[in-house]
Amino acid sequence: MSTSIEAADRTGPSTGEQVAVVVPHVHWDREWYEPFEVMRFHLVRFLDELVDTLEAEPDLPAFLLDGQAVIVEDYLEVRRAQRDRLTALVRAGRLRPGPFYVQPDEFHVSGEGLVRNLLIGCRVSAELGWVMREGYLPDTFGHVHQLPQILRGFGISTFYAMRGFGQDVDETGSQFWWEAPDGSRVLVEWLSESYSNAAVLTGDAAAMRLHHGTLVRYDSLPELLDRLGRRAPTGVLLLLNGGDHLRVQSGVPEMVRSLDKDVPTALRLGGLEEFHELVAERPLPDRVERGEFRHGRRHDVFDGIASTRTPMKGLAERTESLLATQAERLDALATLVDGRSSRDLLHHAWRELVKNYAHDSICGCSVDEVHAEMETRFGKIEQIAATVADDAVERIARAAAPNAPPGEIPVVVVNPSGFARSGPVEVRVVPDLDAPLGTRTFGWTQGDGVDLSRYRLLDPDGRPIPFTVAAGGDVAVVDALDRRKEVRRDAVAFTAEDVPALGRSVYRLVPGEDTPVRSATEPPRESPRRLDNGILAVELAADGTLSVTAADTGYRATGLLELLDDGDRGDEYGFGAVDGDEPISSRTATWRPGTVTGPHEMLGHTRLTVPAGLTQDRTGRTSATEELPVALRVTLLPGEDLVRVALTVDNRARDHRVRLRFPTGLGAGRTVAESAFGVVHRGPVSGDHAGWQEPPSGACAMRRFVATEDGEQGMQILTEGLHEYTCAADGTVDVTALRAVGWLARTDHPARPHKIGPELPTPQAQCPGVHTFRLGLRPYRPSAGPGQLYRAAERFATPLRAVAVQGAVAVQGAARRPRPHTPDVGLAVEPEGVVLSAVKTAEDGDGLVVRVFNSTDEPVTAQLHARFAVGAARRCDLEERDLDDGSAVELERAGTTRIRFPLAAGQIATVRLTDLDEEKGARR
């Protein structure tokens, strides 16, 4: 520690004597009630003043920059001339950024997103000269059960937070241990009197008072110290001198010296590290808490944010899936083929994505301008990820099928998942086989080319398989670096079988005189309202609901996907019920069948009549109505064990909520939901919640799925961006599809009358317009374990990729790259309960990093089967630093390479694979 605690005018306190550390800080919402650039204007002013103050007051030893690093980047982008002054203060330990990049939300981002937040934050902070390795999350709206393990993966052993605790602080104390499923622990400092408890510092202990709404209220410093002291078993107290966007106070060292003389508690100036050092010198508490922190006993957790701006949350989920599950993984595999990596572009994309994961941003509780800018960011990230993924698939495909006979077109299917998969693929093929793709050519005009409908499609074993062709499917501009070419392409669709894990299968389109095998030859459907693939049967009832039957168990669920519309007089932070309002059901509407366009789908549509909005006094719904057009597309593909649903709603009403009801008949009110790096088991919340700041509403957050199950049968509900659900005692699950509100915060909220933020209009939070929500329904056997739920979620969210290998291979600059060393790729993760989280090029470029986690509550041995050469494998932490704790990795080479290592229940593991070239010494 390069900066010690600045003592007042007396010797340091002995062990056991009460001491309080005053930590100057700021809580900086990068964007919230104002858009980013407006907040950056204030940030520039704030940091200009802070730098001046720190230089003018050498007795001010440290300033906490809210546990994040992005605000320093934001500042230096504008105030470049200040870099030397600012970084000098960081290197001296007086300005302390990190460890996070942004102050995140935890329930509405993936576990991998939390890891990247810390990975970027620590890297940026290190480049500035200091990484604060304290787990400071003062204002995040609840905390996931795996956070202790994530923090420990970055060398962080503490956790500071205000929100999420359902315990009685006077019983538990404000300091205790929090344990993750694998046994990882962090020491908690519950900021029970808020992260602004010493925001208004004075030199007079009797006059130092603060009344800040429901967060903190006291009339003198002795009153505050007494309250904190009764809760802190170590006798070390934390006084946080700052708050939301507050400028630094001048003269703090003098104030602390004056206060230190007035109170029996010894006062010191320092940072969180110094506070932690003092705590570590004392006998530590014995109390251990486990599980997630998502309740609001003393401070709001705003569990209604899960249903705010759901279309944006769906966009976030699609964007991360494209980036993390496709672009990053496929680029890592392509690097094995040709030594080229797009990791710098991927780093840039991740950095922009994590900016959108700040708690006021991804939660949807900001002004409209903020979320419009977020959508622009998502669009840019999608452009990067899609282009990197397309490029990687092309490189993998060319290595797999470098040469083809004249007239033959190799089609390479690539699987981005860590397990073998089958499923539908669509590939774009240029029918002009003489097109000079990959060649510098001017003035070329495309010819008609061949009739692909007269071709045959052969699988990897040379057997003809069914396919369809849509001629002239699209027009694309290709060959950006070899004189752009505008090409018309046909769309070829087929079902790929057993594509290897993180590997590829080569199909071939070959000319033939025989009548081709076509998908159109499939037998006609029995009924336009029923689909059956031998695994599941799904029926569309006259009232628009679905029934699903599992062939193996006979389990049948009916009445699924009923729409319920009710009024909402709440705000972006949560639902507000309308007294006397009865939900309007889609089962009372008239449903009409749609025109079926394929043998595996059913269509239905209706118009749901609902009140147009709230009355002027916001106590009821208007008599005026709007019609909400609703369309339903149900798909059941051959060989799949899940029903895919696309629900389209044209939202023309205001101030209302649309829920989707699933009467599963299972679970007795208990659920299994995806959270960061593992599932969480939840049941009804019991007990007396009188006097709670935010009594539990029954709403819970999920990521991509929630399930109910008994000992024999389960039903998994998969979603894309729909994160809020409730579960009744009879196993009926309600998922919120849309919550339309028009205010950032309301002081007349029926469930939350106290003020929580600016009362600003947010008309776009009404979510007007057409929105399509993707869902999946999957009966399953619980005995197979939670790994199956994750595999289903990946199949649901991530498609197989395919490309036609046509034209020349671009070789510009090839002499500067290592030569291709393997035409094959592949990496399988076993057993099923071990879930693949990431495959990426290492941060330092040396090898591949593979991250997995054990989704079960039992220890397992993880196995990675690599279809490429691996010279060495070693465990590392989440920051990709080698572990020296004896974590064993067995490496076997016999045909394929097998890497084996133990995983405790719920454990996350990161493994680095190096020496990946056949020629020794060609490491990248």
C-alpha cells in the first residue's frame, strides 16, 4: 500500500478502539436524468476541480472514483491536456479508479458481461496507474449469487453495497461474510446509512447533520457514529464523504482533524483500501450469508426495472449473443487456421457494450435520450460483431474446403456451441460460378449463372439431403478490398445434422441430372392448428392459447401464452397497480388463423381492445380504447425439443402492462431461473414485511429462461429480453412482455410514495409501435440436471452459421502471418452440466482462453476435447493471470487433445491453451 491512513492529531487507535475512516468520493451516473454528453459537461467541471483540490491540499490522501474507470476515460477524451496531472495523482494513489469499468447492473446482464466489466476496468485503471481492488457497488439494484466468486477472480476480497439486503441490520450487523456456491467469500460492508452518510462534512460534530429522504437521517455526528458502531462488529466504521455528482469538498483534512477532537471515535482520512486494512487487523465476524441479495428492507431495489423497456433489453441480449457466442468464439477458432485475430476490434466492441451495462442504462430507468444513444451503440456493436463473425466463418470454411471441382460449391456449416448440434441453416450462394470473387476486377457484370434448384446437396458422408432454393434472395456488396462487387445471391436452406462442437461440417452443392431431393416433398400437415415432430406436439386453440404435449412422458400443459393486459400507474422503476382494475384477457378476443407458409409453423392473429391510457388524475383507466393488433407465429422444427414462438404486438395504448401466462401445473410456486454463472432456485417469499422500504412484490428477475419442475417433469420458458416473471403456488408463471409508462419517477406511485429520482417525462418508455418477442417452450426431465437448460437456451438464441466457399482466397499480406497449420477446428465441453461461457483469444494474444462453469450443485470433472494441437494448458483467474494455488489441469494427447480439471459445485474456471501451432515456437 503506497498511501497510508492520514491520522489526526493523536496516535493511531489500538485494536478494539472504535475508529472511523472518512473516504471522500463521488457517485457518478454516467447517464441518467440527463444524456451522456450533458453529464460529461458536469464531469469535466467536477474533475477539473478535483485535480486542482488534490494538488492544493496534499493532506487529502485519497479520493474514491466510484469503483469505476470509464469516467476517467470520458474526461480525458475531452481534457487531453490534463492527462499528465491526472495520471500523476492516480499513480500516487490519491485518485483511485476501478476495478469496474462502469457501475453495473447485475441481474440484466450476463455473468460474462460482469467479467468483461471488471476485465476492462482493471486494464484501464492499470494503464492509468492504480487499480482499486475493492468490490465497491454502492447503488446497484441488487446482487447476484455468484458475485463473491467473480470478485475473488480479480483478487478482490471485499464487497460494499447499500441495496439488496433483506436482513435486519441490527441483528446481522453491517459486516459479515458473503459466500458463493463454490465457497468463495468476500467480506461485506453493508452501507446501511447509504453511500452518502457523510456527504455534508463540517468541522462541528454537533452541527453535522443530514436528512436525505429515506436513505439517511441524523442530527449530529455522534448520533451517526453511535448507529454505525452498534452494527459494526469490528469497530471500524466507514464515513463516505460524497454522493451523486457532488463536487469535492474543500478543507476536508481540517474538518476531520476538528471532528476527531470532538468525538470519542478516532477519525481518519483514507480510501477503501485503508478501511479494509484496519478491518483486517480486527477479529472478523463469524456470520456467513449465502445466495442472492435482491430485497429492499432498508433501501429500494426497484424490482420493476426488469420489465422496463423490454424491447431494448431484447436488443441487448441479441447484441451480446452475436458478440460473445458467435463473433468472439468463431474468431478464436479462425485464429487457429490462419493466425489472424480480430481481437482488437472485439475489445472495442466489448468496451462499448459494457458502457450500456451501467445500472441506470440497461435497467431502462433514464430519460429517453439516454436509451436512444444506447440503441445507437448497440447498432455499432452489432456491425462489428456481425462482420467479425462473417469473416471468421469464411476463414474457417476456406481452410476446410480449399479446393472444389468445377461447378461444385462447398457449403461449410460452423457450430459456435461447445456441444454437437443439428438445426436449420440458410446460406447465400452466388449462382454465377464465374464471378471473380476475391479478385481485383473493374467493370464486371454478373451473369445469370446456374440454376441451383437443379443441383443436389450432399452431406459430409456424400448422401443427398433435402434443401430449398429461393432464387434472387438478396443483393449484397462484397469484396471491399478487391474492388467492390454487387452480387445477387440465392438462398439455400437445409437442416444440418450433428455439426461438431465449435467445429464445422462440409456439405457440397453438386450439379446433377437427377431430380433433386427437395424439402417441399415433405408430407402435408394433418391440421393447420397442430404440429407434431414425434418429440413434441403443439396445438393452437381457438382462443389463441397453446397446448404442448411431450411424447416421452405424456406431460401436457394447456392454456399457455394467454395475454393479460392491465393498467400501470407506475414509472420506469416499477409497476403501479390501478385500484379496481381487472386484467383483459386475449382469450376473450376473436382469433383468426394466418396463412401457413411452411410445414413446421402455425399462425394466428387478433386485435386486443384495451383502454387507451390513464385518466387525467391517474387513478383509473380511460373509457376511450385502442386496438392492439397481435400476431402469433408458432414453429416446431424436426428433431427439436422446444416450441419456438414469435409474438408481435403493435402497442398503441399507454400506461399499461402486458403479461404472458403459462399455467405449467408444476413446481408449487418454486422456480429455477438463469442468473450469472448458474441457476437460482426461488420460492415464495414469506414473513412479515411491514416497515420494509420496498416489500417484495413477487416479481423476480431472470436472464434467458425460467423453469418450474417437480420430481418427474419440468417446463422451461425461454425468452429474449423478457426478464421479469412471477410464479403462483399452482405453478402458473407470468412473464411480463411489455410495461408502458411515461415517467422516469413518480412521487404518487401507489407502492412507493417516497421520492427516488427526478419526475421527468419519458414518452418513449411507453414503448409505442410494433415489437416482436421471441419465446420458447420446452418440457424436460429434471433428472437430467441444469446443463440441459443451458444447452436449450443456446440452441434457442444462437443459430448455426453457414457459408458457401466461392471465388479466390484473399492472400494480401499473407507473408506476414503464420502459415495455416490445421484445416480442422473443434472444441467440445463435457459433461453436460459444465457450461461454456467464453472462448476467446487471450488478452495478451498468447493462446486461447476457455471459460466454463459448473451449473450443478455437485463437484464434477470438466473435460475439453480439442481437435487441434495444444502444447500446454493451465488454470488462470478471471483476469487471465496464472493461478499458483495448485489447480491441476491434465493434458492428454491421443488422437484429439483432452484437457481435464476438477470443478467444485458452482465453480467458474478459466483455462489458457497455448502452443497451438504444429510447428514449435510459432505461438501467437
